Amino acid sequence: MPRLRTDVTPPGRGRPRWRAALCALVLATAGSGVLASAAPSPAVGGHGPHTRPCSTGGHPRVPGAAHQQASCLDELTTAGTVASGHTDPADYAGLTPRDLPTPSGVPGAQIDGYFPDTSTTNTNHGWNHDAQFVIRLPDRWNGGLVVAGTPGNREQYANDRAISDWVLARGYAYAATDKGNTGLAFHRDGRRPGDAIAEWNTRLTQLTRAARAVVEERYGKPPSRTIATGISNGGYLVRWQLENHPELYDGGVDWEGTLWNSDGGLLAFLPPALRAYPLYAAGGPGADAAEDALHAAGYPAGSEFLWPYHHKTYWDLTQRLYREELDPGYDGATEAGTPFCASGTPGCDADYDYGARPRTVHRAVGRIALTGRIGKPLVTLQGTLDVLLPIGRDGDVYARMVREAGRSSSLRYYRIEGGTHTDSLVDAFPGELRPMTPCHRSAFTALERWVAGEGRPPAGRTVPRPAGADASTLLTECPLE
């Protein structure tokens, strides 16, 4: 699990010190609850058994970086970087199925560093500095660049298994950012409500510009294509970038991106779940009505087997932390609410009503809200059994926003039958869930063909779970046709 400093209060809104427990970090963070033990912080810049001499001429400078260190590695994927200390398995624990294959045979250079920032929650490398990034430059380059922000509130290595390994093996340069603030207390960063999330967008724009310059310096020409992709909060960033900075990208792949819009996003559908679930779980005469209330809030029929885990791990924590970021005044001086409070308790997040909150709260959400006005090709995918961000309140809504904005020709939207928000849950429910990772890879290759002018992807649709497929097939195949 990502290491969070609890001895220092980051600069923010003058809130009291909060020594948060290191539990599940929200929006695609904890996975199955069985987390990999943390590896030592990467000791970048050394020449251990997994590094090799660098070519003469030095490494590219990262424009705007306050600090950077570079290493030439025999292996840029996690097949080598775990042993060499150039990744942190705690950052990506729980995000992928246990048996996902790991590619190898990708030598190249890795640059770790950070941009100027005032917050200090990211402890990777012992830097205690946010706005950290990683840039990987394979020796055998295919001309492209992939950039990503992290899911949840994780650090910059969070996508290493799900995204970085695979795109590096295909020859892409790769860059990722920690989004500028990390951990359970991310909402302390910034001066105004919404500042911490707004910084995520700024940091991905900053990294994209810097990584494009690094690629041009390293290979002698700019990238022929730049693709943004990400999971959950990282998917939100893809949408925002294509709406606000389409000039930087050729396209993007949004994997179950978080939706912020005028309806309040997750602040609108999590409170009903927190109110209804205890009645549903208790059984008795109110259970049927509570189940109906959960379905009405967006949690689909057939997903009930996932509700106990998500109630315990995700729903309460997610609501409290993101409500604190956008509406800190709701519970007065209390920071991030009262865990698992009963409806009717003063200031309880189970009773939160976004529609009734002051105009200032709606303005805070408006600062980070999406519009659907994408300016470059976007492929979006989401699982039909996502019960952290229910598909009927997220992917379906964003697809409608794109259509209403008149940008339908730039979107392909795939609903993945049996997919859920966190792929490690496939190991816990192998007969009921399918992994999203291979579907992301199919979406990515479809986008490649699209931006290369080789044909548009197949029409958006619900992609059925293949009947009778074994585990190895599900880990490698997800045809979108």
C-alpha cells in the first residue's frame, strides 16, 4: 500500500492534524484486500545488477522539473523494475488479476523526478514531495508516447502492471504522474474546495508537455502519436484532457473514468447506498425496500454479491473523503466525517444531499466538472458490474453528455458485461466477474488504428461475457466486434 506520512500536516485549509489509518485508498485502490508487501523505495540512479552503463551524451532534461534522476535499465517492465527498485509494488497492489502475464525484454532508460510543489505526502525515494513522475524510454521505440495519471490517490507507479508493462512491450515511451497529491489526506492540499482535484488536471497537462519534449530530445523527433489513458480517477483525467487540451493528444482510452458533472457525481449516488445498505444487510421487513433503493440509486440488479465488500471498503470512505474535498463545511470542524455513521446522526454522510447544498459547493464541483466536449478520439469502457461507480450513473451518463455536446463521432463506448471496478476482485469471484485489463488493451489497439487512419473502431455496444471461457482466455482476450 502506498506509504503515507502521518507525522506532517500538508499545507491546506487550516484543518486539524489527522493521523489517518492506512486502509483502502478509494476509487480503484485496495482491490481484493490482499495487498502486496511494499518493496523498498526505488534507489534510482545507481548501477546495481539490473542496471547497465548509459550511452554517452547524458539523459534528456525534463522541462520544469525541480529534480530528476535517471537510470539505464536492462528491463523497464516490472519483470525487472521490482528487483532493481525502479517501481513500488505497493502502488499497484490490487489493481490487476493475480495471473496477469508480465511481458519482458524491454531495455531502456527511466527518469524519476518531481515538479515544484508544496505538498509532501508522496514518500517514494524518500523525497517526501508530491508532483512526482516517472518517464520510461525504451531502446526500441515505436514512435509513440503514452501518458497517464493514477487511479485513486495512488502514487506514480500505480499503472505499472495494468498499463506501463504492456505499452512498453509494444515500443511506446511512457510517462505517469502522481497527480500532485496522494493518500487519504489528499483533500488537505490547496486553499479552496476542489483545488486538490483541479491540480490533478494541471499535473497531467504539465507532464504531457514535458514528456513530449523529453521524447523529442531522446529520439531526435517528436512523438508521432500521444495517447492519454488511465483507470478511474485516471480515466477522468483522460476525459478532461481531451475536452480542455486536445492539441496535446491524438486520442485517449478512458477506463471507467470518474464522472464529475452538475449532478454532483458520486456525491449524489453514494449517500443513498450508505442509507439503504444497512437495512438491506439486516434483512427483515425493510430489506426489500432497501434493495429497491439501492437499485434506484444505480447499483444494478445482479451486483448484489459485490455490495458487502464495497460497503465495507469503498462506499463510506469514498463519500467522506471526496465530500471533504468539495464540501468541507458540511460536517463543521469534523474532518472527513464520521465513519459508518447511522442515518440521522448530525453531519452524517449517509444523509448528504448534494442538491440542497449551497451554491459555493456546486461551484467547487463545477470547477472540475466535465462537459462532454471532447476534441480528439476517445474510447471509453466500463464494466456493467461496477458498483463503486455504477455504470448507469457514470459511463452511460458521460456517453450521453458527449452525444448532447455534438461530439458522438469522436467517441466509442463499450460496456463490458461482467466487469467490475477493480480487477483483483476477479480472483475472488472468478465465475461471476471478468477482468477489464484485456478489454482495455483491445480498446487501446482499436484507438491506435483509429488515430492512424486505418478505420474506426466497431460501434459502441455491450460486449458480452464469453460463454465457457476459461481463466487464461479471459486474461488475454476481449474482442470488441
